[in-house]
Amino acid sequence: MAVQVLIPTPLQKFTADEASVELEATSVDGLIEALDGRYPGLKARLCDENGKLRRFLNVYVNSEDIRFLDNQATPLKAGDEVSIVPAVAGG
């Protein structure tokens, strides 16, 4: 079940400059593991030591914020688009 993952510019240096990758995963957690399998060390950039997504990252599945779905347990299906979006602060 291939899903498309949109990689933000700051993380593209860890994905061989790929802005978008296709991976097989049935949940956001599984997707994080698949990303780390293809790009070792990427999970440490996305998750804290407890395996939870870092606070400054927002993840969307088909434009829906996973915080309003099932967080990292959010299921994925073939054709889904997952966006990883770093939070931006300013003032």
C-alpha cells in the first residue's frame, strides 16, 4: 500500500535531496519506521527518545492534521498523501 510522503526542505538533506518519496505503510507510525529504514537516522529527526513526534512537527494525511485523527496510529491507505510540515514561529 504505497503512500506519498512530502519531505520538507530542511529534511531533504537526509533523504538524498528527495522532496517526495513513495513508501509502503499502513499507519503513520509504520511510515516513520519505513522512512527510517530507507533513510537511517531520519526517525531521530522526527521523533523524540520516546518515539513520539517532536512538538515542532505537524503531520497531515490528505490535508488532515493527525492530531485530530489518531495521531501516530492514524491509518494509511494506498494513494494517501502525507505531509511533514515543520512549525514556523515568528513575531
